[in-house]
Amino acid sequence: MSHFIERSGHCYDGYTLFLGCAFEPNECRAKSASFKPTTEMRCDPNKRRIGRCIKENTCALRPFDCATDSNESNFKEKDDDCTIQRDKSIDWNVDSPAFTKFGSCKNTSTGEYFCIFDPLDCDDGTEWVYVTPDETMAACDCSEVHVTACKNSNDDIMCAVKAESCAEGYNAISPYAQMVNRGNETSLLDCRLCVKINTAEPTFAPSLFETPIPTLPPTTFAPKSGLNVPSGDNGLIMCWLPLLWLLQIMLF
């Protein structure tokens, strides 16, 4: 199976090249900014904030994913503790992790569940209907959520939550189409929303702008005269040779 992970686009305007990561263009329009799809930046799932269902006290993508009350008044957008990976307000338990739950497309004939990000992805299959996270009888954490694949003429692949989030020159392949292709073995492509992380302290992906830690050169020592030991350039020997130096002191 060829798993690829969603690589978010980002928002920008005429003054700032990076105004934050975004799943889709609508997120940037809300900031009066433009959306740039990218294959170069990746936003850490632990930092991608989503909303919270107030009465249910659960993280969710949208109001109608709330289990008992789907009104907008019961939904807080961009909750500080809710991410697509987990609910950070809950103490982490590796044996019972509080992963954020997603909805799915349910096959009305077989009862099979297919975890997805966008309910519109269920429209591709005539027997598939969208069901909420609470109604989904499957483990739909973000690592199981299927998203759109974007592919260009060079067979380069990127993943996005929607077709409109694909970069220019890339054709969109819906989650349903990917599933059909895997079924008939014409392609193993399988785009997912994230990589599951289940540690006591979830490990974050590398920062967007990495600063490498300076690497110190190896310590060198000059041998005392009379010690017949092969040396490197300029008569220096590497740091493991102090043992031979110590031997010289003991002998003389």
C-alpha cells in the first residue's frame, strides 16, 4: 500500500508570505488572504486546531459532527486544545488515547465504514452515505482518514483535503476513486490525513523553519615526540588516540 500524508497549503497576502497553514482556500478568504497549495510545507497535525462541541466536550471539524446538538451555538471554532490528532485538554493515556474522531461514508448494503474528511466525498459512491463520528462504528482517527490525492503528469503525488486544494498542474483523485483503484489493483495509492502518534508526550514533526544544531569538529591531539603512531593531516590524530598517549606516560 502506498500511503501519502496530507500536506497543507498556506495563506499569504501582499505583505506576508506565510500567514499560517490552511486546509483549503476558504480558510484564507476568511483572513482576506490568498491560498497557496504547496508540496513543500507540512503542518504538524498536533498544531492544526479544529473546533469543539460544547455540550459533548469533544473535538470536531464542524457543528453537524456533534453527537447530540448540531447547532452552531453548540460549536466553538478553533478550540485551543482541539487538533486533528487529539484533544490536548485530556491527560494522555497510551492505553486509551483521546484521538480526535472523524466521520465516515457508510455503505448502506454492506455496513462498511470508510473514514473521510469531507462529507461530499461520500457522493462519489451511490451506496455510500455520510455518518457522523458518533455514528461511525470504526476507529476513524486522523491516520485512518482518507483524503484527496493530487497527481501531475510526472506522477508526482501530493495529498489535500479537497480537489481545490491541489496545486496547479495536478489532477485530483477522490478518496472513493483511490479505494476503487486499490480494489481492482490498478493503483495502491492511499492518501491519509496524518500519521498516528501515540506517545506519553506526542512527538511533533520538524518545525516549518528548521534551525540545525551546530556540529562541533572532532577533538584532536598532537602526539608527543617519540610516539610512533600514524597520524592524520598536519600530524594530528583523532580523539580516540589519547589512550595511546596515556600508555606513553605510563611507560616513560
